[in-house]
Amino acid sequence: QVQLVESGGGLVQAGGSLRLSCQASGRTFSLYPMLWFRQAPGKERSFVASITRSGSSTTYADSVRGRFTISRDYAKNTVYLEMSSLKPEDTAVYYCRTGSGDWGQGTQVTVSS
């Protein structure tokens, strides 16, 4: 099992940027694809972005493509989500997840209009 700790959330104005981090414990970080999800109040958790084990390929939800960038640092066992041109509808708790189903505790992102 991999333990994940997200950080970097906060309050930002529309049009601003944030970088989320998700640090993984253990030596198995490089074995898994990594994903970001988000859950807005009253809504189901939804997919945001993913990156393959090698980091060579990424996938994004239509709603964030072109504004968000997922990346990973093997030396730091960390996956990042760079978010720019933020919109109020991006407000949510953001979670990272391994390809094997381990979840972090989430970090709150609030975008004010």
C-alpha cells in the first residue's frame, strides 16, 4: 500500500494559478500510473488528469485540458498538478490516487470570482 499526502491547495482569485503536490511513501511510486481527481460540493468525485508510470503520456478531462498540467518527480516520489487560468467551477477538494487505488486525504482548492 502506498500512502499519499496532498498539499498546495488554497484560496485563489479567478484567473490565478496553484500547484498541487502529492507525495507518496514507499519505494513503489514509480510502479504506478498516478491520477488526480476532484470533488466539488454536492457532486461526485471526477477524473482530472493522469500520468503513466514512465511519465511519457498524460491524459486530461476536457474541462481542464490546456489549463492544467500533471507531472511527476521520481526522485521526490511526488506527482504535481499545475493549475492555471483557474475558474470558480474548479473549486473542489483535489485528491491524488495511485493506479492501484490508493487515495490521499485531499486538499481544498477554492477559486473566487
